[in-house]
Amino acid sequence: MTILFTLLFGIIIGSFLNVCIYRIPKGESIVFPGSHCTNCNHPLSSLDLIPVISFLILKGKCRYCGQKISSRYMLIELLTGVLFGAVYLRFGVSLEAAMYMAFSAVLVVLTMIDLDHMLLPTRIILFGVGVGLFFRMLQAVIYKDMMFIGDSVLAALLGYGFFWGMFYGVKILFKREGLGFGDVRLMGMLGLYLSIPLVLFTIFVSSILASIYGIVLCYRKKASEPFPFGPFLNMAAIIALFYGDKVIVWYLGFISF
């Protein structure tokens, strides 16, 4: 029953994340006005706002104007539910589970906004930093170990510093930006939730994922073009969260032979 509740809770949170993803880049309030159709502006009733179910019942169309609703809204709700469920299975009912559920929600919002606008809003990253520091301080108090704060801050500084060096290094050498400064801030935020080894793992995996995507994109478009790096950082961070330690242990064991 707990896993079912967690999945449903994640789906409900995913519905709210859809509002954040749509409104924040526009500079709109995420509270006012209430939910409404983006085509006809008709206010949505509570029956229109049941995550996933309303989309299926309405067959992906607005009840009032018949405008097609993107299936992405439902997929984001389901994705958030799956992430919350995976966090519960990994960490159980714990402070860490709450922290990483919040972490997953922030990553979903940042990923979708970056895909849509090639933008990583600073205020969302700062919110993620605040949440991370809050939970790390709680861990330090509850477990009576200040290293929860020290280690996470060091990991954040490592991630931020590494990408800061890349940002200005590319800018000086090639007279252009190789990545956005939002990626630098994002890498710093990720460090608060990950250990130093997992930060390095995230940088490595995200570079591989982005390189593969860039090669495929170049092949299809017959020319290179910019694309957001944030989604690859976020995907790599999720991989690191669930599998990073196991991969690192396997790798260290492999090279020790």
C-alpha cells in the first residue's frame, strides 16, 4: 500500500510541476490565476484536474473548446510518480526519501524548461539549493554528524568549480560559450544531493549521453546546432543516485585485477 500511495502522491505532485513548467518561464504566478485552458482560458473544474484520469476521460481534449491537450502533461505526471516510487524503493520511509523526492521534482521542472526554452531558471536552481541545504542540515542534526553538510558542500563546490572552469576555459580558448552558465549553477546544485564520487560520475555520464545525442543530431541535421545540456546532467544525476555507487564499486574492482 505504501508504494501505491507514493506513486499516487508523485503523480499529484507531477500535476503541479506541469503548472511550474508552463508558467515559470513566462514569469507568471504558479498560484494565480487558477488552472485554465491555455487555448480558451476557461477555468478548469476539479473534474478536469484529476491527474492522468481526467486526460484519459476527456480523450486528450479540452472539455470546453475541444482543443487537443498535449499528452506530455500526463507523461510528466506519470514520470514524477515513477521517480517517487523508485526513491521509496531505494530509501524506504526516511528523511533521505523526502529529500530525493524533492530533488527529483526539481530536476523534472528544470529538464522540461531547458528542453522547451534552453533555459535553466536561476530561481528554481536556488530553490533546489535551499531544499538541499535544509535537508543536509536536518541530517546533521538528527544523525549528529556535521559531515552531512561538509561533504555535500564540498561536492557542490567541486561540481560548480569544474563547470566554472569549463565555461570560462572554452570562452577564452574558442571565443564562444561551450555551455550556459545555468549549467554551472545546476552542477553546483546537484553536488548538494550527491557525493564527490557521484558528482564525477554525473559529469562523466552526462558527457557521454550528450556526445551521443550530439552525434545523432549532427547526422540527422547534417550540421551541428546547439542543444540544452541540462537534461543530460539531470538524467546522469538520477542514474548516479540509483546506480552510481554500484557502478563505481564495480569499476574499481575491475581495474584492480
